[in-house]
Amino acid sequence: MTEFLQIAALCVIGAVLSLMLKKKSPAFSYLLTIGCCTAALGGAAALFQPVLQFFTQLQSLSGLSAAVTAPLLKTVAIGLISQIAAVFCLDAGQQSLAKIAELCGGALAMAALMPLAQLFLQTMRTLMGG
């Protein structure tokens, strides 16, 4: 919880400083925002550890192979990264680039899930006797 509070405080302070700098130096304001976001994401890495531990435990207890869990983790990562990229594009005033980042993220997420979909299809064929 304290990590989250520290990250939230960093974001609020970064936002205030960025707003103060925006009129005089928009480029520096944007760089400050990117720096704060990078620092916040670095700090948030520790918050993702329980999720990764859960997937590792799920995989070991259920006997699921990495072919099942890896596409799920990749899809979550792709979604988060494309969302972050879109927000940066929107902050820079580039709405069309933000939409393209979201669109490409969706397409890449579907591609990342293809091994899982193929495994599902193979299982269905086996169950149906085909």
C-alpha cells in the first residue's frame, strides 16, 4: 500500500510541476511527464510481483503448460503497453497516433492469443473425435 501511495504522490507532484512548466517550456513539461511516468512504472513493477506469483502457482498446481499461461500474460502486457502509449500520444496532442496505438495493441493481443485459441481448437477436435 505504501508503494502505491508513493507512486500516487509522484504522479500528483509531477502533474503539478508539469502544469507549471507547460506555458514557458512545453517540451520540458512533456519530458518531465514522461520521466515521472517512467519512474512510476518502475516503482509499480514491485506491485506486479503478486500477479506473476499467482500465475506461477496456478501453472504449477493445475498442471497447465506455459502454452496456456504465457499468452494470457502477454495479452495483459500488450494491453497495458498500448494503453500507456496511447495516453502519451494524447498528451502530445496526437489523437490519430493514440488510436493507432490502441488498434495495433488490439491486433497484437489477438495475435498473442492465437496459440491459446489453437490449443482450444485442438482440444475441441479431440473431444469431438476428429
